[in-house]
Amino acid sequence: MTLPSNQPSPCSESCCRGDSTPAERVALAVTLCRERGARLTAVRRQILELLWESGRPTGAYELIETLRGEGLRKVGPPTVYRALEFLMAQGLVSKVQSRNAYVPCAHPERRHDCLFFICADCGASAELEDPRIEQLLANDANDMGFRMNRRVIEVEGTCRSCVAAQPI
Amino acid sequence: MTLPSNQPSPCSESCCRGDSTPAERVALAVTLCRERGARLTAVRRQILELLWESGRPTGAYELIETLRGEGLRKVGPPTVYRALEFLMAQGLVSKVQSRNAYVPCAHPERRHDCLFFICADCGASAELEDPRIEQLLANDANDMGFRMNRRVIEVEGTCRSCVAAQPI
DNA sequence: GCGGAAAATGTTATAACATTGCGTTTTGCC
DNA sequence: GGCAAAACGCAATGTTATAACATTTTCCGC
């Protein structure tokens, strides 16, 4: 499958691997980490799994609650934050800065910053890639003599299904 | 002055009102608020002033410190957060989500979300407007049936002068 | 000016998010 | 098996933000 490189590609929708199960997502993560010689330990894997199952940006303390509830584990904040740090370093998870929450990344095999559309109504988030925006940002940075590292793009609004469900 | 509408316009640089003093910035804010029937009270004005004087994204608690230091006031967090909320509602200030910090806006007269370039080295931030990026985001949102409200775009990197100052 | 409503601010406490420091356990490797 | 490095558990604490309620200030019609 080859996409024209100047088109945006939605990544949490029905295309891409949008229909993959959390288990499949985690399996991919396991493979990637093995290839990279990175250690996807039990806690780390569990947290990634929870994020995929959650389906929306999830806070660190919410993850702690869930872990404590489901397991026998006694996890503290540092454990979770360290795991999230690892997952972010591997490109498996991204932080939604405007919500202090974390989402799993649809394309961990490619290293890129994510672009998120977050529904204020249902809380769901969709990941998108739009190389045209990347390009413009890169150009703007270049024009200013600015050397770009990371970038955050987050759009807040109402998703299709919540718009549809709304009263006039 | 008429700018071609499809060009990005840097707003904390030497163009735009980049050479305005904090006092001039505050004066503009006073005018705008008067026009709008919004009350730019003492605390609110002071905080806006501090932000302009600071020259970099500044945290709420840092503002509290400074206010306590310079004045006789006994300001608590709620006071500052309420003031920031007001200033943001008026488009006078914007929050840098990736830093939990606040910056004054170069163009309070126009209502728009800001795009920031933040130097990881010196902490300075530059505001930019790029209608082309806005347009692409709007199109992407539209394609997904997503109704867009707010958006956050923050680029982290190294600014021109810090790049220049760096060892090879 | 005066009284009442609305807005803004002060005050205390607490919620929510994140990190430090240090000791213990697990893992990879020779 | 033994060692070093990495990961984890744990307690405390730091940082950012808000809730709830009392008090003060401002606006506005009279």
C-alpha cells in the first residue's frame, strides 16, 4: 500500500491499523522492543495495554488506580511515570499536554511527533499525520533560524459521532 | 500595512509590534478591555505586565513569588489563576501547555490561537501566525467530521541566538 | 450619596500531577 | 555463580491547579 506523501493520513480511524485489537497493538510493541533491544517489562506492557483498552487520553493516576484494582500489584506514581517515560522514549505512547494524559501511538514503528484531535465531549482522541503541516512548520522554523526538536499539536473540539448525537 | 494573507508572520520578533515596550503592550490591553467592557483590574494588569517584562513563558507560582516580592499584596494561587483565566479569555495571554507556563499574546486585538516556538536553551518564546497551517488543520478537521474549537501548537527547539552561541 | 446586586478578590484547604532519593529486586552477561 | 546495570518499590515531597466560602469592591439605578 502506497499513499501519496502529501495527503494527511488518519491513524486512529478505520484505516491504518485502526481495527487492530489492543492485543495486536501490544504484540507489535513487543516485536519492536525486541528488535530494538529495549525491555518491555510487565509493568510497561500492562500500561501500554491499558492505554489501548482505554480508547482515550488517560491520566497517570487513573492508570495507577486501574493497575491496583486489577492486579495484586502495589504500584506507586514513580513506577507508572517511569513506565510512561520508557514508552514515550520508544514512541509507543505520547503525552497529551493540554490534558495531562497519555495516549498510545498508532505508528510506533515510525518515529514522529503526533497530531491529535481530541473530543471535548466523549474524550476520544484521533491521531493524524499530515506531512504538509510538518513541512510548513519546518519551513517556518527554518526561516526564523530556529532548530526544531519536538513539537506538540493538539486540536480540541467535537468528534463526528458527538456532533451527530447533539441537539440542533 | 497590508500583509499577504498566506504568509507566516512572526510576532515576537522585530516586526509586528516586536519593539513595543511592556508599558505600551499594557496600554493596548487597557484600551482593548475598555472597548470590550472588560475590567482589567489592578492584579490582572500587574500580571500582564510581569508577563511582558519576563520575556519568557512564566509559571503561575513564579508570578505569585514576584507579586509578593514587589508589592505588599498577599496573593494566593486562586488570585493568580483567576487573573490568568481572565487574561486568556481576553486573548491577552496564552498558556504554553508543554511547560505549564503563560505568555502574553502579541496580537490581542485579533482573536486567534497562537503558535509558539520555544527555545529549550534560553527559555524565550516567539509567537507566529501561519494561516496556511490553520487552513490545513481546518481542512483535516473537516475531512474527519471534527468540529474544531481550540488548538495548541508548540514547537520546542533552539532559537537563532542560542544556536549561534553554541559550540560546534 | 445610598443601597443592593454582581463581580472580583482573599483565605484556607485540598486535589491533581509529577519527581527525588534511596534501598531492594531482577536481569543480562561473563 | 557472581557482578554490574537496569528496573522496581516505597516514602516523602515538590509543583501545578481548583474548590468552597468569606469579604471587599464596583457598578448602577435611585
